[in-house]
Amino acid sequence: MNKQITEDVSQEKIWDIGTRLFHWALVICVAAAWGLGKFGPNIMTLHFYFGYAVIALLVFRVIWGLVGPAPVRFASFLYGPRTTLRYLRTLGTPKPSYWPGHNPMGALSVFAILAALIAQVGTGLFSDPDDFINVGPLAGYVSSEANRTATFIHNRMLWVILALVVLHIAAIAYYKRFKGENLVTPMITGWKPVRRDESRD
Ligand code: HEM
Ligand code: HEM
């Protein structure tokens, strides 16, 4: 049941259970795949398993982005440049946004993280670093030139993913400390304070 908090802000169920489980499972699997890739044993079997789990999660998220509940459907947070710029100008206001879903900046970071992860798992499947041990399961289906390119991209993209995740966490900390808005609890419980009028910023 939605609960009115103030005249224009109400507590609403925004993040469904599927999206919340997806998010926290993704955190675990991406962190594990990253850590195992960089610091794990030379034989990367576990890295592959966590990588496959990330693939399954991404498949779920793409389907959910097309047919899932309104706040997580891609079309609902595909904002135009005008809305994004208007939102950008309000970022310095020390006031919660109470956006009913991903705000326009958050939306950009969601699309960027998902795209980077799709590129990471896609290239992982075709990677072959010539060590005769850690060969992506689809590497044999393409040329060795393509294997090398995939390995190259896989080994660069991991820094892009790290940067995006650091930015993601820094933005959430900024919202908490500067704008006084806690975004993490809603990603755990699903319930988020939202303001539905045009004055939100
Ligand atoms: C490997 C690390 C992480 C990845 C790959 C990641 C990825 C994502 C993605 C893809 C979304 C969009 C959710 C969706 O619509 O499906 C998201 C949202 C979110 N994430 Fe993360 N995340 C990571 C770590 C974290 C951590 C550590 C926190 C908590 C401090 C966090 C808090 C949130 C919150 C609060 C949202 C919702 C943001 C909003 O209100 O718009 N994430 N994250
Ligand atoms: C989000 C998911 C993933 C992340 C974050 C990730 C990250 C990494 C990292 C950090 C390395 C080590 C690179 C280095 O030595 O500097 C690596 C290597 C590798 N990964 Fe992934 N990976 C992911 C998914 C996958 C998947 C799905 C596969 C294929 C099943 C895969 C196959 C490989 C292979 C074959 C290597 C060896 C390449 C090399 O040593 O240059 N990865 N990955």
C-alpha cells in the first residue's frame, strides 16, 4: 500500500523482487568474475562460472527491460537530452530527487553498465590468450585474429567496468551525503519515496 509521507511525496513499491535479486546477484557475480580474473588461480574455471552467471543475469535483465514492471522497462527510463540536461542542472541542489525510478543521470549509468557488461561477457566467450588453458568456449569458432581482438577488448573493458562501478557507488554516496536521499534501502526493500509532480529535482 502506498503511504503519503508529505503532501507531494509518497512511499511506493518501485523495484520489484526480480530486479532487486538481479542487482545484488549481479554485484556478487561481477565482483567475483573481476577478482578471480585479476587475482584468482591461473586456471580460470571459476571465473568462467561467474561469467556464465553474469550472462544469465544479463539475459534476464534484457527480457525484464522489455516486458517487466514499468519502472524497470528500458522505454520508461530512456530520457531525451532536454530532460537529462534539465536534471543535470539540479544535481547541485542539496535536495532529494525522489524520482519514481532511475533518474535521467542514473538511467545513463544503468545503460552504460549493462552495455559494458554485455561487451565483457561477449568478448570473454571468444577470448584466447594463447596460454592453452583459459580459452573462451566459443573461441574455436572464429579466426585467431578475432580471438586476439576479443582478448584485447576483454582486458581493456575490465577497467571501464571498474570505473563505471566506482562512479556508480560514488554517485549513490553523493545522493546520500549531499542530497540527503538514500537510494540503497529502496534497492533492498523495493519501497522508495517518490514525488510525481513536475517540481521534483
Ligand atoms: C559490481 C558492482 C555493481 C554493479 C555491476 C551494479 C549495477 C547496477 C545496475 C545494472 C543497476 C540498474 C538496476 C536495474 O534497473 O536493473 C544498478 C542500480 C543500483 N545500484 Fe548498483 N551495481 C553495483 C554495485 C552497487 C553497490 C555496491 C551498491 C550499494 C552501495 C549499489 C546500489 C545501487 C542502487 C541504489 C541502484 C538504484 C539506483 C537508482 O535509484 O536509480 N550498486 N546497479
Ligand atoms: C562481467 C563478467 C566478466 C568480468 C568482469 C571478467 C573479467 C576478467 C578479468 C579481470 C580477466 C583477467 C585479465 C588479465 O589477466 O588482466 C579476465 C580474463 C579472461 N576472461 Fe573474463 N570476465 C568476465 C566474463 C567472462 C566470460 C563470460 C568469459 C567466457 C566464458 C570470460 C573469459 C575470460 C578468459 C578466456 C580470460 C583470459 C584472457 C586473458 O588472460 O587475457 N570472462 N576476465
